[in-house]
Amino acid sequence: MKVLQVIDQAYRTTTEEQDDTILWLTQSMRGAGGDLMVLLSGHGVHYAISRERQPALTLGTWRQTQPAELPRDIANLVESGVPVYAIQDDLEERGLGGLALQNGVRPVARRAVAELYEQADQVWHW
Amino acid sequence: MSHYLFIQSQDPFTETRTHHQFDLIGQLHDAGHQVAVLLVQNGVTPARRGAKSDLFDDLLLWGVTVRADQFALAQREIDHADLKDQIGVADMDLVIDAMLAGHKVIWH
Amino acid sequence: MSDTKTLTFAFMEPPFESERTVTFFRLLDAALDRGAGVRVFAYEGAVALAFARQQPHGNAVHHRDSEEEDHPLTKDWIAALQEKARSKGIGFEWINCGLCVDERGVNDVIEGCGRGGPPDLWRYASEAHNTLTIGTR
């Protein structure tokens, strides 16, 4: 069974969870043998061009020491054999069209997303 | 040919993402797949006769099967007669039947 | 659940926040009506749906005490669905993401709700006839 994970949001709880929860879920399921693909859409395309670790939060005397490492998480997925796609049109909408994608992330035109849906047995839209 | 059921909880009045969601539904429909949409929660709001959303009305124009959740309609005091032509009323069993039939059921 | 088809649901919404919660529970109920076994993977805020210390309360604005107000609690909805599944002789399983439970301190869950992780979601999905995921926003 092949599942397409559609990540349509970004930065929802990346500060307090120290990762994106669906990227994390996907990595963990991949480790359990899951046959998965990832489609970054909407604000999720920001992850495709992410280069740096997330900023560390400071509140009063509390200081975050382990902020999220989104580039690492994307790289881990690609290295583990999970195809990662980002919708080119969504990148361009957000002024990100001219930026280089992370190694291994494949751009996909919005008009081709339907074909991607057809490649999966199930589509999990988050 | 595949069967798709989209559970549409987002509405075009508050969520700009619905624009692309409806486009995708149209693309799958145009590609010859059986595509249905169940409107739930505030997703039912463009279904009311007189509601102004060209994006939503295009779904009907394209011939996509659209149903609206009876519970969400009742909450908003929308009767069947208040709905735009072509929109039927359904309940959660529509989703379960689609899942049991092996259709691709996707939450928007 | 050998003779029945099983459906898996992954859900992320915490209780008392969103319309999604009601839709999600109605889906589970409808699945049982169709005779389908149900498996739930509760992720992130959804782990609090089964929190055993949820308490009903009265409501002064409604002019009702606790008994009269009869406030809905998601732990009771889960218990009601468990009971319905039992009466129909079909399966109803519920796994909370353990890490999500720990960080929220909602370890005290009602009977019949277990603890696990993403590999359980993959196992549930792999064994099920179909799976629906409902995220949060």
C-alpha cells in the first residue's frame, strides 16, 4: 500500500514540538516499513526551500536548546527513499519560485498533482 | 478510473485554499475519475441558493456530484429546498460506504 | 474483526475546539452502523479526547446545575461507541500517540484506550480496508 502524505500547512507547532508533526510521523512510519510519498503544498512548500534550523525561542528565563531542524527532516525522508514533491505553483505564489529546492525535493506543477494522487493507493491530507 | 470522495470542511468565504482544492477536484473529474464531494461543517455555506461563490458554482457546472451533510445543514437552518440545484443531502454513511468500497476518501 | 471490514481513522483535533470533533465522532458511529470495525489513532491534541478526568459542569448562564446541564464529554462519546461496538460484536480499538500524551499530561485515559506510536498507525492502516486522516489547523 502506497500512501501520499499531503502536507498543506507549515509552522503550526514546529516551535514546541521541535519538528513538523507530519514530517515526524512520516519518518517514523517509514522506519516501520511504510511505503510513502510526501507532497508539500500550500505553506508546506516553505519546507522545500528551508536551509536553516528554526529560531530558538526565549521566554522569560526559559530558553529553547533544540529547535526544529526542518532541512534535516526533509533530507532524512529523501535519503530513506521517500519521494518528496513540492508544488511549483505554490512556491511561485509565495515568491519562492526562484529559490533552489533542497536536494532531492522534486517540483511538481499543480496541474500534475492529480497524476500524483493516482500513483497512491490512499491520500492522507493533513 | 478511480473513485474519489472529498470531505469538504473548508469553505471559499474564509479559506483561500479552497480555490486550489476545487481546481484539483475539477482536474480529477476532467481526467475521467468518479469524483464526489460531501460538504461538511462550514463547507456547506456556499451550497445555499443565493450564496455567491463562483469557485463553488464551477463544481456544479462541471458536473461534479455534490452532497451536503444533513447535520451541518440543520445547524445552519438550511432546508433541502434552500440548496442550489444538483446538491443533495447526505449523512456520514456516504463516507463510510465510500471507504468500504475502497474509494480514495480525502479530507479537505 | 475477522468477518468484518475494518476502517482506520487518524485524528488530531483536541476536544472542545473544533467542529471537526463532532464530524469525526459521527463518522465512527456511522462506521459501526455499517458493521465496520473501527480503529482510531489519536495524534497530538486528540489524545485528550480519552482523558479520564474530564468533568461535566453546571452552567450559570444556562441556569442549570451540573446534572441538568448534562454537559457532553468526549470520553463519554468514546465509551458509548465502545459499548455500541460490543453490542454489535465488532471491534473498536483506540490508540493514543504516547509521546503526545506525555507532553500534555493526559496519561489517565478511560478503559479500552491504549498507548502507541506512528508504527501503530501504519499497522492499523496496512491491515484496514481503508483509512481516513483528519488533521488540525
